[in-house]
Amino acid sequence: MKKTNASILIIDDQEDILFASKVYLKKYFENIYTLNNPKNIVELLAKNAIDVVLLDMNYRIGFEDGKEGLYLLKEIKTLSPKTVVILMTAFGKVETAVEGLKSGAFDYILKPWENKKLLESVKQAVDKSRKDQKKFKDHQPADDFFVGNSDIIKKAYSLADKVAKTDANVLILGENGTGKFVLAHHIYGQSERKNNPFIAVDLGSLNSNIFESELFGYAKGAFTDAKIDTPGRFEMAQNGTIFLDEIGNVPLHLQSKLLQVIQTKTVTRLGETKPRPLNVRIITATNLNLKLEVEDKTFREDLYYRINTMEIVLPPLRERNEDKIPLAEYLLEKMITKYDRDKITFDKKVFEQIEKHAWKGNIREMENKIERAVILCENNRITVSDLDLSEITTYDENPDDIQLSSVEKATVEKALLKNNNNISKTAEELGLSRGSLYRRLEKYNINP
């Protein structure tokens, strides 16, 4: 029997499951990788093109709610969007698996599984991976992203192109949804380090008690669950670029540890005393005004100057009026490709609404609205009602008349009410990290 040329990664902390699944799947697929420690996912995905990941949802005794699996699912889809993920869960944990499907997983299987069911699921996942890769090659050039024609955005990208050829640290400032990740990846792609790893870390989502182990790594035995030596994100980015998003949300007591790594260009794993040399380009981003944070003494001044060799400000969409329609058309084509739809067009009345709309969530909000419209529209034509812009405040002739803080507070309160005060779901709906949401709750004195 001829094997399928595909690469499968199995992640589980139980060695017997890794062994059994590898032996079985090796009969049908060329390359089978196994990991008993999910901390090594980033390193493995950076070095190998993986078609399908079989991902267990729980890794620590006493923590069996599946949240680790959901977090890792998000990490995998961010690092390797074309990799298809199948979740593995025990009987009775189906609700969490279904939540995983909503977050981008392809399928889930119950443990212990039937071999035929496992094989069928993996085969279907490989087929999907192949189709996704073909779509990507047919429709998505490697550097395909929207910049725009407004002077303010062209200035930002011109500055990015100049600094990309250097190893200078870059700080990207901008509201949520303005494209900070895209710009960071563009700088990486134009740099001399483009053939080495690009590691992105959302610092706002890192709990302070795992901050050091996640970024700096740890030695075996450093803490209860430290079963093997594990590199942190900085080491994984060796000779490449690390992108630290939401750096403004790092607690003050941890900023000194980050500063030490940047200053000395070394990293010391938890449980070790010997520093390891680092050769990493650092790009950071935040939606906060770090100068004000420094004045308020919530952000270290020395760290601010270390990360801010070059500062690039990304403008909000409301300041890029001439880019709104071209961006909407670009995003429409992107969604047509994603959902394999026939040609879809905007109704003429839609353009007027797009130009008037506030777009407080910026590009991310527009992408979300257009994706929804592509799914719902009839007769291959998107109408005003399909875009569902009526509930969000729009700008009149003078945007300065809008009290943005009042709009933001009302939006946060509405999202909390809708999600029954669930912080994680509210943050996800608003396109914020949990840390960013907590800061807004404090800012507006909202007590969920």
C-alpha cells in the first residue's frame, strides 16, 4: 500500500498514546512527528511543514478544562494557518471540543478512539490541507497584503522599509485592528533575517506566573510540570525576529526581566544560572501611549528607550478615508477566495455606508463585517443590511465631534452584557487581549 506524502504531528503528554498513534498512522503517511511537551510546538512548526496536527486538549494534572488545548489551537493557527488541527479529548469533554471547532479546529476525536475513525479523520484533514495550500498558491502571492494610497499609511510603510534593512529595534504604535502584526511581519520579510524564524508573542494574553517560562524557557525540574528542558520564545527566534505584541500590558515587576534580556542580549532559563547568548531582532507593538505610561510610572523609561530605536505609528482607519473603499474591495476578494464563492459585488449603497462608518475596530472590524456579509448575502450581492453597520456609531461631517471615550465605554458595556460578563468571550468579540480589556474596565470604572 502506497503511503500518502503528508506530515502529521501528534501532541500528547501520554507516551503510550504517542507510540500507538505513530505506529498506526505510519502505515498510511510518510512523516509522523510526536511531541510530549506542547511548549515545543513553535520550534517544530518553524522547522517543518506540517499538514495535520492531532492535538490533545489537557496537559496538566488538575487542569482538565481544555483551555490549554484551545490556547495551543490558536497558537498553531497563528504560526501555520494552512495546518489543519484535529482535537483529541476524553469522553465527557465534548463541549470544549465543540468550542475548539468554532475556533478553527477541523474535527475532534474521542479517546480512546477507533483506528478507522482516526484514519478517516486524518485523511479528510490532509485533503483539506491540500486544498487550502492550493488556494493559497493560486490566489495569495507571498507578499499579498493591502497597504493603501493615503499619504499617512504610505509614510508609515516607507519608514518600515528603511528600518527593515537594519537590526534596529522597532516600536509599532496604533489602535487595535490597525495592522500592527502585518507591519511587523512586513519588516521581517524585508530584512536580512527573513529566512530565519519569526516568532510572535501576545504578551497581553500571558499570565504573569508563566511569563518567564514562556519567554525565557526552563530547565528540567525548575517547577512541578517541568519534565524536560524547554527553550523559551526568545531562543526559538534565534537568528530571526521576535514580535512582542501588547508590550504595554507587561506588569511593571516583569519589565525589568525583559529589559535585562534586551540589554545583555542573553537569556537565562528558569532553573539555570548560565546565560545563553541571543541574536534576535526585536519588534514590539502596543495600542497604548507609552510616553504617558512612562509619565504615570506604569512603564519603565529605560525599557521604553531600549525598544524604541525606531517608532512607527499606524493610523486608525477613520484617518484613511480614501483607503476605505479599496480596502473593502480587497477584503471582499480575500473572503471570496477563503469561502470558495463565485464573484460577489457590493451594492452601490454600501460604499456610502463604508465611508461614513466610524470603524472603531479599524481593519479587523471591516474584515469581520465583510466576512459575515459574504456568508449571509444572497444573489452574490452584498447589501447594507448584510454588513450590519447600523448598531455602531458612524461619523458625521466632523469626526472630532464624536466623544470616542463614550463610544468605547458603551461598546465594552454592551459586549459584557451580551457575553454575561465573561471576560474571555468579551475580549474575543472586541478584538482585545484579556489584559487590554482589563485596562479598559479600570479606565472606565466598569465592574462586571
